Amino acid sequence: MFEAFEVQEDAPRDIQWFEQLWGLGLVVSVVIALGMYDYSAMIVGHFRAVLINVVLFAIAIGLMGFASRRRSNVARWLLIPFALLILFYDLARFSEMLDRGWIAYFTVARVGLMVGAIYFLFRPRSRAWFAGTPLPPGGPDEDWS
């Protein structure tokens, strides 16, 4: 089942950067989810708070896997509205996060990591990789590894 999600050898360096930044964003999101759990549970209840968090993390991991490992152009584009959904959630709850102090810093870091990760999916080498067309050697974005 997971053989289809193995690292693709022809993936450019930008795809690796995407995975690393998105993965760090997921780790930061876990910290935020744990720090905001009592607030979420108060608003929607314990079961729904857990369910929403599990579903959002599953979507985030799935989109990452389909974009970077399965070379899905659809998943690459779906990451943008997903990131906007998270951003709107963060903006709506930012005053509560500011009251908790440290969570606000993690929230800013998460948004930065997500924006940075998505940026790497739309760089020239990544676009060519998703399109299945190689860039000519010696281009300005050539991998140096």
C-alpha cells in the first residue's frame, strides 16, 4: 500500500524542502493543537475537538504525500485552500492564542512554515517536475547536489 508513497528519485531539491517545511509545520501544529485543546473542547466538545484535529492532520499528511510522493498536481493546488483554512482559523482564534502567550508565537511560525513550504512547490524546478518536463541543464535553479 505504501510503496506508491516512496521518495521519487527524480524529485528536485525544492520538493525535499517542501516536505521538510511542511513536516515542521505539522509538528508545530501538534503543539498548537495540544495547547488549544481545552479551548476547542469547550467550544465544540471533546469528541468533536479530537475528531476535527485528527481529520485535519490526516488531510495535511495526505496532501503532502500526494503532492510530493505521488506527484499530484491536484494535491499541490489543494494545499493552497487548505493553508488558507488554517490561516483563517488562526486569525479567528488569535486573540485567544495571544492570551495564552507562547501559542501565538507557534501560530506565526506555523503560518510561515506553511507559506514557505507551498512556495517551494511553485518554483520553476518543481513546476517542471509536476509537469513531467525536465529543465535544461545549467539553468538558474539547477540542483547543486
